[in-house]
Amino acid sequence: GMIAADSVVRLAPGVRMQQDAARGGWVLLGPERMLVLDDIAQLVISRLAGQSAGELVAALAVEFDAPVEVIGADVLALLNTLADKGFVRYG
């Protein structure tokens, strides 16, 4: 499966994002797994709730004054990677 612009993406059950004091950054924690997040990933994940991937991309493109195509490619690649690893679900 692939996440598309109209997919609504959510953290999978049992997965949460939290600050990691030791690393000074953010991590995604799930059952038996952990992923260290960079700033962009943290931003994207923090805004997943209740909007489609396309809506999220559009908002980020405005905020960062960047082309929707560029932001969209990066965000969809990130979300698909997270889905493949079991950190997010989409519908």
C-alpha cells in the first residue's frame, strides 16, 4: 500500500511520540521498537491528527514557503517509511 494525498494518517495503536532527554530530541516509541526523529519528522508527526496527508503538505508548504511538490514528495516518503515500519496507519 501507499499513502496518497487523501490518506488520513494516524499513529498506530501503542505508538507515541515523546522527548528523549538523553538524546535531546524526539523519538517515536512503539511496542518493541523505537525511532529517533529529525526536526521535520517530528513536525510532521505532531500534526497528523485528523487531516489528510495532502492538507498537511499544503499547510507546511505555506509555512515554509516551499513548493508543494517538494514538500509533498518528502512528506509522503516519510509517511510511507513510517507505515512500512509499523509506526503509523492510514485510511
